[in-house]
Amino acid sequence: QVQLVESGGGLVQAGGSLRLSCAASGSIFRFNDMGWFRQAPGKQRELVAVITSGGRTRYADSVKGRFTLSGDYAKNTVYLQMNSLKPEDTAVYSCAAGDNRGGFVARYWGQGTQVTVSS
């Protein structure tokens, strides 16, 4: 059973930074694209960033230029570096492993980590 465990969330002031980590229980990155999603209260879940199994990255327009997704495949961990955070970035952030062809279809989910940005 594949497990994804997120960490790194917390409370930060606007303009600050956080780095989220998503650690996998096995070497799944080789066969899966990895995505970070977020969901704010009362809003739909949003795909924030994707890194493909080949290492290519894509970002939602709302975070482009501020967030950076990277992977350390030796550690089975992907990271979401979030800079210049805004109050509207407040959400539960979850990582997922799946297939990004034609829209992200998740096979596995993490439990999520809360990010709160104060103004």
C-alpha cells in the first residue's frame, strides 16, 4: 500500500515562505506524476502544481512565479516551496500521485497539511 505523508504546513505572515514536503512510502515517483492540490473552506479543490515522472513542472496561474515544485527521488520526496505567500493561499494542501495526461487523475492521496497565511 502506497502512503503519502505531507509535512511543513503552518501559520505564516503574508509575504513569508513555507516549504511543504510529500514523502512516499516507496519508489512511486518513477511511475507516477505528482501533484499538489489545495482546498480552501467553501471552495473547490485546486491543482496548484504538477511534476511529471520525467521531471517537468506545471503551475496554476495563481501561484506561478511564487511556488516551486521539486523532487528528490532518492528520498522519495517532493517539495513545494512557497514564497511571497498571500492570505488567499490559505488552504489545506494535499499531495497526490497519479497520471497527469489530460487532467490529473490521482491514484494515491496524502492526508493534507494546513497552510494559513495571515494578513
